[in-house]
Amino acid sequence: MAAKYPHQLWLKVTYGTQAARDADAKAKKASSGSVKTYKVKNGDTLWKISKKFYKDGKYYTEIYAANKQLIEDVAKAWGKPNSAKGYYLFAKTPGGEVVKLTIPSAAAAKAVKKASKKKKRNAKIAKKIQNMAESLTYTDVASGQSDSLSITLANINKEWMGKYMPKKGTLMGVKFVLRNWKLKLKKTKKKFNCGKFVLDDISFSGRPMECVLGGVSVPINNDFKSLPRTRTWAASTVKDIAAEIAGRAGVKIYYNADSIAVDELEQNNQTDSAFLSSLCDKYGLALKVYNYKIIIYDINKYEAKKCVKTFREKDIINWSYNTTIEGAYTGCVLTYTNPDADDPIEVGIGSPGRLYYMNVQANTYADAEMQAIAKVNNENRKAATATLTIRGTQKSYSASQNIRIKGLGKINGKYFIDKIAHSVGDSGYTMQLTLHRVQKKITNSNQEIVGEVKNVIANPIK
């Protein structure tokens, strides 16, 4: 009978990837400068050649890197398995041809050396984070926020406060690696990619000595969240506006919703992040930033999708549920102003009962109707909410999926995942799901509501 393999979970971390790319770019630019050639002489070493050209032997590795193929080919021609990274350096080939090395410019050699040193340091920090992580929480959000990460590190030797202190603004990637997570009699391994995060918060505490790294998933260009802009968007669509903002932020756009026309809209001293968020909220679209992507989707369509999992009470570690009068609206009365009309225009949505009232600016009746439908359906998502804590599984659930609850009486039903917090620590791997119950959508116009409201105001009940 095959042996059972141990159940394991660990982290795979990359650190400083953007800084390394920037250093490589500088090195490449420096390498475009003037280069020299050198005829190797008997008794030469790369260290000696480095001292000759750079007044310092430590750049021998850069000379080797610039001539690696040639040095290795010549060493093999002389019967060596390899050159031992330039240790075996020959002045001529077995055929008598002189070996000529390319010597990078001093600026290029220094830039390459600096980039290599930065890569090695970052790789060392990444490995230390993996080995010294005590706990981790990754929060996957369906809409309204960026995904976030928090890692607690052991700091008993105070290394994180010294030479390995992380830098704010550094890019960090994290994956969970699950091995033998399924109870099978064979080795299994699965990786769960949390994405890339900008390190934006670092804190220390003691005792016990600990360091906490906080990261957020944001675009490469910091202007997305920090630079206010003023602009009038005219004769466009939500998708085109989002695509232009994504391009400016240096990320890709994923758009999964109907085309929504925007006749005229003002971005008034708002950051791209705040403006795009308010635009999506206005029309009932979900917005999130994940792993170099701005993701926009129609939450109504996602709520209509099938459930990916049914959870019964026995599957849940703990749970809570709340229902409130907030939300549960039967309709909406919206009053809007149009620059081309003298008087405010009223729109009715849904049916009489508990009504939501709002005032907005809109260019057309259809635009106002869309805003009203989006607002009342979004408010109704607050009517019934729940949280579930479950054991971490090999199957990856995501915010924006639907699940079904059974075995809890009238709490049973279809729920949308607003947020998942993945936690790894002393208690193992758990996931906390924040949910809202999927409600019946209000989609229809009903001008009778407006008339009924006016009648009640004109003839109040005594």
C-alpha cells in the first residue's frame, strides 16, 4: 500500500521585481555606450583584465557575462567540460585563432554589477520572508477596494529593522503552495496566486519581536491613486473611459458589462481611481484592481451565475448572519436635472411600498433610469448579509462567485461572495467569506409610483 504524504502549505514570494527591472533597464541603457575589444594573452585572468580596464578586479563577472558563449566554447574546444565561469581562460583556440573579448564600458559594467547585486539582495529578502513568515492574510475583494496583503514576520534577530529592512513602494508577489492537500495516496501540488502587491505599510512590535508587512494591489503608476485631474469626458462610454485610465496607469483592462454611453461627465479635481470608482458605482458596475489589471463587471450578471459550492453547517467552522430594514426597497423615485430642460424630471422604478429617494444629474431619461435601477439594487444588497469561516481547501474560491447555504433554516439561500480573507497561521489555513444574499432585481420603470407619491403629498392621510 502506498504511503500517505504529509499535508503541507508554504509561501512562494518574489520581492523587488519592479526595482530589478528598473536596474536592468539602466544597465541596458548604459551598455549602449562605447565598448572595447581585448586580445587575451597567456597568463591573463578575468580579474587581471578587469583591473586593467576598470582599475578594480571585481568587475570580472561582467566581462564574463559579456563573453560567456565565447569563453565556454573555447574551453570546451580545449577539452574542458566548462570554463568554471571564466577560470579557464585561453589566449587562442586549438586552431590558433586569437581570442578577442568584448569589454563593456565602465558605466555599463558598474550598472550591471549594481543590478546583479540588487537582484541577489532582493532574492535573499524574498527567501527570508518565506522562511520567517508567522502568519499571512490575503483579502480578495469583489468590488470597491483593491486586494490587500498582510504578512507577520518573526524578528527575533532584529534583521528586519537592520540591513534587511524592506522598502515602502517595493513590489512583492505571493503564492500559496499546497502539497498533498487532497487526501490521496499520491503526491499532489497546487499553487494559488494571490497576485502582486505594492508594499505600503511596515510596522514593528515587541515582545515577541515581530515585523508586519502590509501591501495593496495597485497599478504600477502611483498617479492612479494620488494625482487629482480635471477633465470633461464627452461622447464616450464607460469602457472607453476605463481603457484610457488603465493605459495611463500602466495596467490592462478587463471589462465585462454592456456598453454604457456617457454623453458628458466632469472629472473635477479627482484622482483616476476615485473618478472611475464613482462612475462604476453610478451605473451599478463592480470595480477592483488585481495583479496589474483593472477589472470592471456587471454585478447583476455575476449574481445570476450558478453557485460554485453548497455549504452545509457541518462544513463551516463558525458563521454569523444579519438582516436589517436597511435595503429591502420595493422601488425608487429619482429626480434629475437636465441642462437642456427648465424643470426637474422625475423617474419611478419598481413598485409602491418602501421607496428610495434620490436626486442626480442626467443627460437623458434612460440615463436617469439606469442610475435609479443601479442605486436601489445596490441598497438592497445590504438587506441580508453573512460571514462564514471555513477550512482552507485546494479548490480556490474567488470574490464575485456565488455559493449556496443549506441546513440553516430560513437563512438558506444563494449568496454572493463580496470578500474572502485567506489566513495562514498557527491554526492552519482558513478562509472567511463575507457574503450578501442575492435578491430579486428591480429592473422596470413605473411612472405610476411618481403619481402616487405626488398624490400622497397633495392629500396627506389625516
